[in-house]
Amino acid sequence: MNLYCYDLLILLIAATEPALASPFSSLARFWPRFSAQSLATNSTTTNSTTPSAFIWLPQDEYSGKTFFDRFEFYTGPDPTRGTVNYVNSSVAFNNSLAYFEAANNTVVMKGDDTTWLPEGQNRSSVRISSIAQYNTGLFILDLNQAPWGCGVWPAFWTVGGGQWPYTGEIDIIEGVHDNEHNQVTWHTGPGCTLSLESNYTGSVVTDNKGVPNLDCDGNLNGNAGCGITEWSKASYGPFFAASGGGVFAMKWDETGIAVWSFYRSAIPGDITKGDPNPANWGTPVASLAPATCDPIAFFVNHSIIFDITFCGDWAGNSYATSGCPGSCSTRLMDPSNFVNASWSINSLKVYKKQIINGRISAALAIEPNWTILGAIVLSLVLGY
Ligand SMILES: *[C@@H]1O[C@H](CO)[C@@H](O)[C@H](O)[C@H]1NC(C)=O
Ligand SMILES: *[C@@H]1O[C@H](CO)[C@@H](O)[C@H](O)[C@H]1NC(C)=O
Ligand SMILES: *[C@@H]1O[C@H](CO)[C@@H](O)[C@H](O)[C@H]1NC(C)=O
Ligand SMILES: *[C@@H]1O[C@H](CO)[C@@H](O)[C@H](O)[C@H]1NC(C)=O
Ligand SMILES: *[C@@H]1O[C@H](CO)[C@@H](O)[C@H](O)[C@H]1NC(C)=O
Ligand SMILES: *[C@@H]1O[C@H](CO)[C@@H](O)[C@H](O)[C@H]1NC(C)=O
Ligand SMILES: *[C@@H]1O[C@H](CO)[C@@H](O)[C@H](O)[C@H]1NC(C)=O
Ligand SMILES: *[C@@H]1O[C@H](CO)[C@@H](O)[C@H](O)[C@H]1NC(C)=O
Ligand SMILES: *[C@@H]1O[C@H](CO)[C@@H](O)[C@H](O)[C@H]1NC(C)=O
Ligand SMILES: *[C@@H]1O[C@H](CO)[C@@H](O)[C@H](O)[C@H]1NC(C)=O
């Protein structure tokens, strides 16, 4: 049996049994994608003569009261030299620096905004790291706000196991102070570069002479990596929070690494339905093309990280020119300066690219992978 037959069969059943038709709408979700994404695989990176269809299947979901179950709390010194004290899970939960808010099903992580500190003291905060490690995937974060404020420096990122930067780092959300533009950054071993010709809507971060910094080698330029700043003034900070946040998606596969961001009012329906299809999302805000950076070789065994630090390499070194009052170290003393230094998260979902092996003939006959077909049938039975 091929999928074409299968589809006809479903249509036939749907036509003859209208009462049964609604569960089959989920096949309609899958079916157009077999065609759309099989064309998308006709790319620079696969030189296979038999293009494969694929779908993004749910792999892991982090949300609700179980959100923290598969994260570890990091308690070491901040490698970016922030004036921060990363607390363990007991202290974080006890002191409400990490919690689940049942009222609106959100997960909150925050810097300490209740304790006065003498100048120079580390402010308590959290940094968590997923136990699961990933090699490629589609990572979709739905959040209401990212931490912001003078002296604050949060990030939502992934980083490879082993020796940094040789297994790569992908910074998906990162900003400091009251900045308005999110910055996406890659840090890798030598040999990976950003291309000016690639398709993305953001601007390449320049060095201090105004030259675009295309080299992603994390050993160079004070570990800066290669970055792209989003054009949107509501992609980080006060306006992002004021507009109710939104969704960030990072796709990492053999066709490259790309990041999209969507305002809450413009989240694509396929994401909301849990059936994401990046081919429908238009040009990403940032992307790293496979022609200039092998997305498989430079990025290995990635954990997902959320953190909030203060001052340090970025927020501290840029403080004097940020328009923020006083100095970063005096800013850190008053807890009321950190009321907005919190993550508010609805969900983090990870999808796995599932290649459906086989040939695609003119008749669109696909040799099915029965495991996948089984999953589809199961999803039909369960009605989603
Ligand atoms: C697939 O790639 C070939 C060779 O690069 C090209 O001629 C053709 O137009 C591509 N097809 C699609 C649908 O992109
Ligand atoms: C793709 O092309 C490269 C270089 O021409 C070759 O080394 C590799 O084996 C090819 N891969 C496949 C899957 O055909
Ligand atoms: C702040 O934290 C760093 C890293 O853990 C540590 O080396 C330093 O002694 C701490 N500072 C104070 C004042 O406790
Ligand atoms: C967590 O940290 C606190 C304060 O440093 C310490 O007293 C406690 O033993 C730690 N708990 C665990 C489980 O490590
Ligand atoms: C737990 O929270 C209480 C109230 O905030 C605080 O007084 C106490 O020191 C905390 N204990 C730990 C181990 O953090
Ligand atoms: C969730 O509910 C709490 C308590 O009612 C409220 O303080 C918080 O602002 C709400 N968060 C969101 C994102 O609506
Ligand atoms: C990635 O993880 C696998 C499984 O734990 C391990 O065998 C491999 O050595 C790791 N690769 C790197 C580059 O650390
Ligand atoms: C950018 O997108 C355009 C339109 O989709 C396409 O024609 C072009 O080849 C793309 N360029 C690169 C470098 O991917
Ligand atoms: C926190 O956010 C509110 C709402 O945008 C703003 O009025 C306030 O000034 C912010 N406070 C700090 C310390 O950033
Ligand atoms: C079918 O998909 C399953 C699940 O990902 C995979 O383990 C298996 O290798 C695939 N089978 C074939 C024949 O590709």
C-alpha cells in the first residue's frame, strides 16, 4: 500500500461516513506536508537522487507542573563572569525563584527581586540545563516575557556537551538592559562562518570597526561568535513583554540552523496546533547556511539552557553606554530594579524530523515507514 492509496481510502471513508470525517482532519494536516516538504528537501545539502519526505513529530514537551522535572539546576560560577549566585533547585523552589503558576499554567524563573545586597555581592538567580541532549530538532518556545532591565542579561540557548566551543552554542533569545532587539548568536570551533547572502531578515552584528563579524569561531573576538540582530523593536525587552511575548522557533537540521520569532498576535496556526511546518513561516530572522557551516559537524549533543545573569561580560561591559543609571554594581543592590528579570513560559516543545524513506514517483507513491504510519494512525484514533 502506498500513501496515495491510503489517502484515497481515508477520503473515501470520510465521504461515505461523514460522522467519522472529523478525526481524519489530522491526516489532512499531514498529507499536504508530504508534498510540500519533499520539495523542500531538494536542497543544496542532500545530493540524494531520491528525495525523502519528512514530518516534524513531537519528541519532548516541557511545560506545566512537570516543566522542571527534566532540567538540572546549575550552581557553578557564571562562565560569563556575571555578579550572580546560581542557586540549586531546593533554594530556587523555596525562595520562589522557580515555580509553576497554576492560575495561568505558566512557568516562572526569576532573579531575586526581594533582597537588598551590599555593593559587590552576587544576586541570586537560576540557570537550568535540560538533561536530554539533542542532535538536530525543531525547538519551539512560547513565552510571555523574557527577563529585562538595567544590568540584566538573560539567555535561552543550546550548548554542546564536551569542550566549548567545539560542540557549538546556539543563542536563540539573548539581550541586555532595556534593549529592544533580540540577538541570535552562534559560537563554534574554527571553520564555520555566517553568509551575508543567506536569507534572513536580521542584520549581522558588526565588530567595533563596523565590519560584519562573519566568523563564528568562539575562540576569536573575545568569544563573540557570529550574531544576527532582529529588526523588530519588540523582539526583546519592554515591548516584547508589553505585547504579551510570543513564540521563538529554532530549526536545526542538515539544511542549516534558522530562528523565527512571532508576536503573540501572529503565531502561525500550525505551531498553535502542535503540527509545525517551518516551510510555511517565511524568511527566518536569522539563519546559518550549510554551505558555510556544517550544522551536523559543528553542533553536537546540545542541552537546552535558560539563565538570567547580571552585569558580567555583556551587561557589565556595556553598562556605561547603555543609558542605564549609575553603575552596574550599584544597580545590583536594590531588589526593586529586578522586578522584570523573569522568564514567563507557556511551553517548550521539541520536535524531531522524521524522514519517510522511499521513492516518490510521479504518482506520489511513497514507500511508507510503518512506524511512522502507525504513529499517524494512532493520532487519527486519538483524534488530534
Ligand atoms: C531540484 O534541484 C534541481 C537541480 O538543482 C533543480 O533543477 C530543480 O528545479 C529543483 N526542483 C525544485 C522543485 O526545487
Ligand atoms: C554527496 O556528494 C558528496 C561529494 O560529491 C559525496 O562525497 C557524498 O557521498 C554524496 N552523498 C550522497 C548521499 O550521495
Ligand atoms: C560571586 O560568585 C563568584 C562565582 O561563584 C565567586 O567567585 C565570588 O566570590 C562571589 N562573590 C561574593 C562577594 O560572594
Ligand atoms: C542547596 O543550596 C543550599 C544553600 O547553599 C544548601 O544549604 C543545600 O544543602 C543545597 N541543597 C542541595 C540538595 O544541594
Ligand atoms: C526558605 O524560604 C524561607 C522564606 O522565604 C526563608 O526564610 C528560608 O531561608 C529559605 N530556606 C532556604 C534553605 O533557602
Ligand atoms: C499569572 O497569574 C499570576 C497570579 O494571578 C499573575 O501575577 C501573573 O501576571 C500571570 N501571568 C501571566 C503571564 O498572565
Ligand atoms: C555525544 O554523546 C554521545 C552519547 O553520549 C557520545 O558517545 C559522544 O562522544 C558525544 N560526542 C561529543 C562530541 O561529545
Ligand atoms: C533566498 O530566497 C530566494 C527566494 O526564496 C531564493 O531564490 C534564493 O536562492 C535564496 N538564497 C539563498 C542563498 O538561499
Ligand atoms: C518593569 O516593567 C514595568 C512595565 O513595563 C515598567 O513600568 C517598570 O519601569 C519596569 N521596572 C524596571 C525596574 O525595569
Ligand atoms: C522508521 O522510523 C523509525 C522511528 O523513527 C526508525 O527507528 C526506523 O529506522 C524507520 N525505518 C526505516 C525502514 O526507515
